[in-house]
Amino acid sequence: MAAPSLLNWRRVSSFTGPVPRARHGHRAVAIRELMIIFGGGNEGIADELHVYNTVTNQWFLPAVRGDIPPGCAAHGFVCDGTRILVFGGMVEYGRYSNELYELQASRWLWKKVKPHPPSSGLPPCPRLGHSFSLYGNKCYLFGGLANESEDSNNNVPRYLNDFYELELQHGSGVVGWSIPMTEGIVPSPRESHTAVIYCKKDSGSPKMYIFGGMCGARLDDLWQLDLETMSWSKPETKGTVPLPRSLHTASVIGNKMYIFGGWVPHKGENIETSPHDCEWRCTSSFSYLNLDTAEWTTLVSDSQEDKKNSRPRPRAGHCAVAIGTRLYFWSGRDGYKKALNSQVCCKDLWYLDTEKPPAPSQVQLIKATTNSFHVKWDEVPTVEGYLLQLNTDLPYQAASSDSLAAPNMQGVRMDPHRQGSNSMIPKCISDTVNSAKTEYTVMKGTSPKTRQDFKALTDSNAILHSSSTSNASNHNSCVVDMLRKNEGPHTSANVGVLSSCLDLRTVIPETSVSSTVSSALTMVTQQTIKTESSSTNGAVVKDETSLTTFSTKSEVDETCSLPATKISRVEMHAAAMPFSKETPSNPVTTMKAVERQWCDVGIFKNNTALVSQFYLLPKGKQNTSKVGNADVPDYSLLKKQDLVPGTGYRFRVAAINGCGIGPFSKISEFKTCIPGFPGAPSAVRISKNVEGIHLSWEPPTSPSGNILEYSAYLAIRTAQIQDNPSQLVFMRIYCGLKTSCIVTAGQLANAHIDYTSRPAIVFRISAKNEKGYGPATQVRWLQGNNKKAPLN
């Protein structure tokens, strides 16, 4: 339970782009890291759609098209994936509305929709101040304020407590309204209340919770509707109930409903004796209801003064959005002077981390060298940094104390709203038992280097999204997807990328692999780039050679173009090197043995790190500094130790936000390389020809000597794969000095179609020098969603 003194409010400053004018009665929803605001009023009804990117700290106005709705205030506003629905509200000239609009945010396309009326009864009347909540494929409408007069200039208010259900079609469109039959006592009529829907984890039915509102007087009652039995009840609660209020916000994070702001009774007024006559004022009080235990907790009481402007000032009619475990609040009005008939609106944007961040994914390897690792992990939303740690079985030896700051790390306080995504192409896990998959989606247009999320939902701009999961396996994989379009020979393919690292255990070879083989990261360059999540969780190689696991740096070029030959182009930059079976002399055998401990690599703003050193933490009390709300060591006072070739290191990472350092990830283990092996082949291309397909590649960027031969492999169908689809079996289809080969239609007829994600044929290509085989580039050639034979 958080104490008020521990709340770490942050006011957002230094944002860019066209900031919306201050207002109240607007609504907001979140799509990933984007906060989307529509409507509201202040000297007229606002009709623009504004978007705030919480990662880049940018406001922007998307170029909407279609049936653009009129501006409205106190309307219903819900989000279903990337579809937004707007219902009702006050529109121009004080008129109330019951119109329904749909926005496809992937195209910023508005559409007016006309749901079928209920089979019995009338559709919802025009209204404002109602609640409009989404669960599954249905929206639930409750209450609001209607105008009994047909003349919008002559307002005769009527408070509503009617209840409607709106069924949605999948993706786009609606079916129609219905009026569910409910049991129990229905909540009293009201407007400007809040409604949220919550379903207890792993058990229970979804329930809608209605709190507060206005019906001549402000209300503080809590109601619950079981959406399965359609029965109303008034749950008994513990703790201090927030003051009666309207025009507040309610947001669910986890199992808590957070209530902030609104209009409340003026201090000293007896609302029971004069509910209609007393003055009302705005509040900045902040409470939450535990929806599992029905207990209220006050985080900021109404009586607490804020002399340091350390939290949002009192307001009502604002908007609140939950992104991850962070709450954002924007604008609203901070009072109403009846005598002057005027109001003042806030223009500030605040956020609050409500709990520590969750554990990130396992640390993933991008590239290993003899004395460094390039690693990444999945982004955690709304964090201010990451603490990366390692340990090793080797005894630690301090580096010279004249080096005080490790390169490529940031141990200072960070502005989370300057935090770019900086997402790196996928991971390689350890040569132990880790396997993983990473998803990147890059659509037409700009490079993901310049992650312009303020246009991320339009067709003509790039979307870069990464989501990664890790699971234990005896094998790891390195994958590059190539999307084949069945448009005839020499048709360029859409290409995708995915990589992790894998141990090859068996190949059915024409000539077997005789040395160490491992996988390496690859990269794609093409005008239209599309990467899909896929995974090859293992392979079988005949000679029982164990592999190291590492990958190579990759990036998408800023300018992507089709090659003149119109063939698929995959850019791979491989510099990682496998271990030799030989054991080198240990350079640290004379070091004094110490107890193994976790050592800090540093605090990183983004989700990648280049690791060549780590800090040795002294025993006893340390000097610390603040990152977010977490105490971290003063790295400038600590000694460092370099990474050692041929050594295994364990990694873990934790995210940091305003509540402190969250839990650590699962542990990953990687080894630094031993010099001498070639890198992975690069620039893989696949094109159709009369005989089958033409497979070509470029030599490794780091051959480490003369390349003696290349080997190419094809994953083939076997009974073993049918029993265990993740256990791939490869057949060598080429061995020679040339950097290309023909894969015949007959060979492709025996190809295994990998369905671990999108259907694909899997190839591997590796290079050999005097020391042996280096990392193998694995390529997944996407086949579409049908099960036809390749080249059909």
C-alpha cells in the first residue's frame, strides 16, 4: 500500500508539437504508448483529434479523413485495439447527440455507424455525461443527462439511469443496441459519473463498477453490475470512501480503481441538509479501491495542502489514461465562479507511476566478441531506465582505478520523455538452455531508426514494435524471414528478420559438418520490409558438435531501395566468432578468489547495452544517487573490471520508474568469443528461376583468414519433425567455394514448412576457414498462409 509521501508525481515539460488548447469535458484513450484525446470545450466545442506520444514527448494532429464527427464534450469514448468509438455528448449550439462514430486509428479514418435499434424499446436518446465502457465485443452505456426540451436553448434536464448494450463486429462496424434485462436495484439516475469494468484474475465474471456522479447533488455511492448474471448490487466497502463528486476520473491498473479529482462539496458545507444549494469546488484528492477486497485507500486526502506544486492542482472534467502502470492526467477546469459565470482551465500534463515496473524479458545477445557483448532486452512501457547486472564464475579483478566511467553507459538521471525506443534487431540467447523469439514489424516508409510513432498508425509510415518471450529449451535458433510473393519468377519478395541463436545437433548431410556451427543475426534492407515473429526452437545435426551462441549487429538502412535485379535482399553483418574446442590459457588464474556476486554494468536509458566492463561493488555503505525513485551507486567512485575472452557471464536486468527498481529478469548466460573463426555470410538473396530458386550470399565481413568453403542446408520433412515440430532436421544442399547455389524444385518438394509462426521454408548458410565453421545464417522464406508446395 503506497503512502501519500511516497507518491512521485511528475509534471511533463519540454514537449514538442502543437499542444491542444486547455479544455474540460474531453475524453482520452491509449493505444500502446499513444494518448489520444478528442473533444471537450472551453470557449467553444473542440473538434480536433490530438495525440500525445508518451515515449517521444510529442503532440501531433493526425490527418484524419472520412466522416469526421463534429466536436463534442462529455461524450462516450472507448478503444478496442486500434478502433475508437465515440457516442453522444454535447455538440454545437448546446445540442445533445446520440450519434455513433468509429475511428480506425491505423488509417486515421472516421466512419459514421448506424447500429440496429433494440428488438424491444427505443435506442438511446441524445445525452451527455454518460458512461460508455468496453468489455470483449460489447460496449455498455449507462445514465447521463438528457434535455426534455426540444429547444436546445431551453434546457430542461432529465437525469438518466437506463442501461444499453452495444454489440460490435470484429475489426470494424457494429451490430446493434439491446436492452439487457437486469436484476436487483438499479443505481439512481446520474450524469458525470465513472464506470470501469474489471474481471478478477483467473476467476470470477466481469463486473462493471459505477462510482459517484451528479443528480442535483454529488454522489459517493458505489454500484456493481455482474455482466454475466446482469445483476446489480451495492458492495460493502472498507476504508474511507472518497467525498461525493462528479466530473472525476476512474482508471483501472491491476486490481485497483484509481479515483482522481472532480467536483466535491465546499469545506464546511453540510451536503445532507442543503445538497442543492451549497457551493462546489474542485479537488486534487486521490484514492483507490482494491476491486478484489473492496477496500478504499486514500493516497492524497482532500485536506492535504501542496505548497511546492509537487502534484496536479485541483481540477474537474480532466482526462486520465493508464499506460502500463503509469497514469497520465491532462487539462480540466480548476473551478467555477458563479458570480462571474467563468471558469479557468488547466493546461498541464502530469503522470504518476502507481507501482514498480514488471521484470523485463531475459537479456538477449545481439553480438559477442572476445571482450564484449552487445545485448538487448524487451522494452518495458513507461520506465525511466534499466539496471543491468552480471556475474561470472571467474574471480573478479579490479581494473585500474584511473578509469572511472565505463563507456556506452548512462549513470545519470534520465528524462523518460526523451527516451527513444532504440529497439535493436533480435536476440541471441545463451549456449545453455535458453531459447527465444522476437517480433519486429516494419511497414512501408521510414526506417525504424527514426521511430516516428506520431505517425505510427498510418498506412504510409513505419511501425516498429517489439515483443519478446523466452522459454527454456535445449536448442536456440537464429532466424531471418523472407516473404515470398507468388507472382512468378524474379518477383521481389517482402523480407523479414528474426534472430536468436541455436545449437545444431544433427544434419542429414551429403557431407556432414565437421566443426563448430552456430547462428548469427541477420538484417533486411528493402523498400517494403515486413518482419513477423517466428521461431525455430531447435535443430538436429549429425556430428554432435556443441555451439556457441551469439549474433551480430544489425540495422535497417535509412534509405531502402530495391536492387536492380529485383531479387529479395537480406543484409547480414556477422562478426561474432565461435569458441574453439581448444581451451586457452586462463589469464586470470592468479586472481584472488572472491565470493561470486552480482555486479552492476550500469544504468541504461534504453533497452540495449554494449558491455565491455562491469563495476566492482565495495562492501559496506556506498555513495548513491537517484534514478527515478531508486538509489543507485555512484559509479564514478567504483572500480571496473574488463570482460575476459572465452568466459561465461550471467546477465539479469531490472526496470526503474518513479516507484523504484522492479524485479529482475530471468537469468541469461553468454560466453565471450575466442578469435579465429569466420563470421556469418551476409546479404542473402532468394529469387525464383526455372529450376527452382537461386540462393546467394556475400562472404562474411570478418572472414578471419581464407574461406575454404560454404555450406547451405535445407530443413526437410521427417517423422521426427512431425513428432516434435520444434526439432528441425537439415540436409546439406550445397558445399563449395561459390557464394550461390540452385535449390531445385525437387529439393524444395522435400522441404519442411515451419509453422512455428508464419509458414516458412528454413535455410542455413555458414562459412569455414582454417579453424572451422563459423556462425550459420538462418533464413526463413515465408510461404503465405496456404499449405501448397513451394513455387506454386
